[in-house]
Amino acid sequence: MNGIKTRSGQEKILFISLGCDKNLVDAERMLGSLADRGCTFTDDEEEADIAVVNTCCFIDAAKEESIGQILSLAQRKESGQLKALIVTGCMAQRYKEELLQEIPEVDAIVGTTAKGQLPEVLEEVLRAADAAGTDAADETAGAFAECPPVHRQRFEDRDLLEETGRRLLSTGGHYAYLKIAEGCDKHCTYCAIPAIRGRYRSVPMEDLLVEAADLARQGVKELILVAQETTRYGLDLYGEKRLPALLRALCRIDGLEWIRVLYCYPEEIDDTLIEVLRDEPRILHYLDIPIQHASDSILKRMGRRTDKAQLEALLKRLRREIPDICIRTTLITGFPGETEEDHRELMDFVRAQRFDRLGVFTYSREEGTGAARMKQQVPKRTKERRQRELMLLQQEIAFEKERSMCGKTFRVMVEGRITGEDVCTARTYRDAPDVDGTVFIETGADLMTGDMPCVRITDAREYDLLAVLCDEPEEIDQV
């Protein structure tokens, strides 16, 4: 199939994806749909004829990053260095009118439910540019934005779960994310995701199994399940939660060595899911459980479905059933109404629970959410101070846990080699890509990305580990 072209020939596309791993899956699908049209890509702004920015707007920092990237490319569009600038993703969905009004260099907006139409959008933008004269950059800038709203809307507001089609992997090929659902029904008071991504919609299991098998054939060894919430998977389609059944089916696919589960809401983790995590050898003993807080009054104001006692009981049960489980969580500090007493209670909870991995965000006041309308908004300096205190506490815990790994043996996933050194980088089952630690293997062996050798941990350096290759023992310190 011929590539997307204008009178000047085939265009090179710069595709930038920001935000979470769920957004990355969307980006890989859009890249796949463009590649199927014969498009070519570049990661060099100087070479690009077209730029696509897949945006995030989950919190203020994400919005600022997205706007900064769009404005930088808008300057290139205004100067005639780019023929087209297209914005996709969460910010495109939530702020489409504002983007088109405030940044006229943006040619098209593609919302989260219309990502499958990106090739058609791009063709239309380029036809408009050709019709206006490709040399008249000043006249064509923003031409698509001036189209009637009804014309634009067909690229924005279709309520479809477009989770099929080829993906162009951007993770190196040895691991990949599998997005099992879109949207969210929880309506936590701080979160705008339901307004941006819509209601919770599970991807049919048969589609996921086909996609997972295809990823395995491409060489993917680690499959990472993601959604706004993975634990409610299937409830909308089948009338019951089907994550355990999906996990068991995925374990039967040849080629997949590791299966990791992220974003499990605590109130949805039941005995059936725990049994699958414990008993299936390919499923990593790693669980991401975003709890957000531990003060009952703050949890209630957040609209969360658990209280402190329930969280404590769940964590105790997980550690009893799966003793080597690695638990990651995220917290929000400075939520409206959070007192010093609430903060101290959260500090005590973290100190007692000793999470293996923990991230802390300061509360971001998102327009349209219930929390944004609450009184008792916490000053920025107070939020940041509380965040620092939590992270310093967690740092002590994390460093001690890493030191306890010394002398243990693990099977690791090789990520690459440090240029000019006899050192490879890798991850244990305790390390999700991009968010957790790194294992540095001192070896001159010819290891390749995706290899899974056995190593012995020799030292700990803050969040990272040092290791050497070893023969595989009868038992290793992981699933």
C-alpha cells in the first residue's frame, strides 16, 4: 500500500507519546495504522514533515509537558518546517476546543475514542495543505482548525473501543503492555479519567488472547497487563470479574515467560485472584495496588472503596499467601482537608507496611472533579513538604530492602549493555519497566536484550543492585 503523500512525495512522521503506559499502547496502535499505510517515521525533529503528539493531562505536570511539546512544534509549523501538526490523546479529548482556539498551528484533534481514524485525518490535513499550496505555510497554518465543528467531530466523539489492529512496538520488543480495558467507573473525587476516557469497557477476552499470541510470536517475553483498573476486567461484558480466567489463559501461550499485573484496586482483589497469582508459575509475584492514602477520613473524601483496616487485612493476606510478593503502591499527599494528623497517620502506615515500591504525588486540582470544589485546599508548600517527608521515609525502607537482596539469586530480564563497559542492565521480577530499579550485571558475556540469565546479587546501591552471572541453582529467589 502506498504511503501517505503530498505533491512533494512521502512524508516523514515524528510521533511523540507522553504520559502513562496505557497511552503508550494507544500510540503503538496509531503507529501501526500509519505503518500499514506505508508511512515512514523519524525521531529527528529536523527531518520531520509531520508531527503527531499523543498527549496526557492526568495532572498539572502532565498538562504542562504536553502543552510545552505542542508549542515547541507549533513554532516549527509556523515557520514552515512542518506541513502538519496533529494532537491526539487525553488532552486532545478533554481540551479540543481550547487547543484549536489557542494554538492555531494545530491542524487536527483526534480524541481517545477515534485513534483508529488517524490515517484518514492525516490524509485530509495534507490534502488541505496541498490545496492551499504547500509553499504558502502562513496561509495553511491552522486550515483544518477552521473547518466547521461538525466536520471535526467525526474524528473526536465516536464511542468505540478500538483495540484491534497491528501495533508498532516501542519497548524494544522483549516486553509489551496489554491494555485489557478502557475508561473507569470508580469516580474517585480527585480523578478526571472517567470524564476523559469514559465508562469502563473491557476488551473481549478472545481479542486479548489473539493479541497476546501475536506479541509472543514477535518475540515478547514479558507481558504487562494494564488498564485504569485491571481487577474489574470482564464485569461489563460477562457479568463477573474475569481477570483470573484471563491470566490462566495467557499462561498457556507459548513464548511468554513473565506476566505482570498493574493497577489492581484493593477492594477488587479477592481470593480467586490471589490463588492465580500464587499458583501460576509465569505470573510474577509483583502487584501494583494504588491505595492513595491510609486515613479513613481522607479515603472517604477521595471516594475510595476501602478503609485503613481493609487495606491492612489485604496486605497481610497477600504476604501470607505469597511470601515473596513485591508490592508497589502510590499515594497522594495534600488532598483537600488533609490535616497534619492525617499525614502522620499515613507516615505511620507506610512505616508499618514497608512497601517494596512506592510513589508519592502531590494532589493536583483537576477541574470538573469533586475534589476541585472542596474547601480546605492545602497550600502547595505544605503538599510538597509532606511529599518529601514520605519519600525520605520510603527511601530508608527501600534501601534496606535492596540491601536484603544481597546473596540472593534471580532470573533477570536483560535490557541492554552500557557502552564501552563490561556491564549489562537488567530487571528482576521485582522491577517493572521505567518505574523501578535496575540490576547492573558485571560480565563480558555476549548477552542480548531479552535474554533471561540467572544472576547472584553482590551489592546494593540505593535503588539499584549489582550482580554477577551464576549457574542456575535448583531454587532461585523469585517465582
